[in-house]
Amino acid sequence: MIIYQIANQFSFLVLPIMLLAGVAALLAWRRARWPFWLAWAGLAALFAVFLLTSGQRSSARYDTPEQIRQTLATAGQPTLVEFFSNY
């Protein structure tokens, strides 16, 4: 996977990562003391926990149009169907 594909797939991470990197660069440039680095590490850890816990839940996989029709016919309630391609 080339860098553009990675940036496209994970574009929602670009701004927070750049913000964390910018704050780290500012702390390094200002030669900040350890409490500021501890606060930065805490924010980075919270961001990592958010990323790990907010992933998309797995949903049923349908490989044929017939499977989709059968599921919609037997659902018994309003159902949202999303079609997507991961390249």
C-alpha cells in the first residue's frame, strides 16, 4: 500500500496525529519540564485508547444479491444496507 492509499483510508487520523506531533515539537523546542511531557503522554494515550475502542463493529457479510434479498425479506423491521468497496 502506498502512502496516498494509507492517507486516504485513514484520513480522519491525519489532523489529530499532526496536532500531537506539533505539540511534541513545541515541547521539545521549549525544553519543557516533565509535567508537560506527562500531560502530552496522557493525551496521546487517551487518543490511542479512543482509536482502539471506537472501531467499527463487524456486521454480516453478504456475498451475493440473493443473500441480501433473503435477509431483507426475513428481517421483519426496517433495515439499512450499505454497499462499499475497500478498493
